Amino acid sequence: MAKAKTSLDPAQAASRIDERIQELGDWRGETLARLRKIILKADPGVVEEWKWNVPVWSCGGILCTGETYKSAVKLTFAKGASLPDPAGLFNASLEGNTRRAIDVREGEKIDEKALQALIRAAAAFNTSA
């Protein structure tokens, strides 16, 4: 039997994301916190969720998930292959037909304006479908 996804109300989800950032306690937590701030600033309709034991940001459907690994913080865009990426942020999961991801490694700078544009494009794609 498949494990059910965990979905919390927005306040609980935000609290759980706060906990994850604190648990990490290193550059990954700082990076996840920065990415979260950029995502939430991009569109007032963005909702925080907690599914599959990771942060999820949605607006008319899933925008992206925020996973943490030993060497990267990964933002996986559910419909990234359908989104314009003029700044070339997508650097992972490029071979698939649907998803695209951005791996942010320790010390890498985040192009805030380009990421916000990508979030807005994902939200527009979700709400136009």
C-alpha cells in the first residue's frame, strides 16, 4: 500500500517548514529560508503546504517543492518543462517531460528576480489550465 501524503492546514504547514529550517541548522536551512522568502514574495496567492514530508508551495496547483539533500537544496517545479526559463535557472531534472528543478549548492547566489519570474509563470500556468 502506498504511503499517504501528509497535508496540513496553512498555519500548520508554515510551522512545519519553520521547524525543518531550524532542524537543518546549516547552510541548507539558510538557503531554504531564503528561497521560501523569495517564493512567498513573488505572488500573494502562494500557499504553503506540507506534503510528502517536504515544503510545498502552491497557487492554483503545485508550484514547487523544497527538498534538502547533503549537497543541495532542490526546488522541483511540478510543471517546469512548460515554463519559460530565460535566465536558465533550471539545472536539474532536465530530461523529463514535465518537471524541472533548480539545485542550489552551498555558497551559490540566488537570482531573486529570475526566481520570482519563474514562480509567477508557474502560478499563471496553473491558473490558466
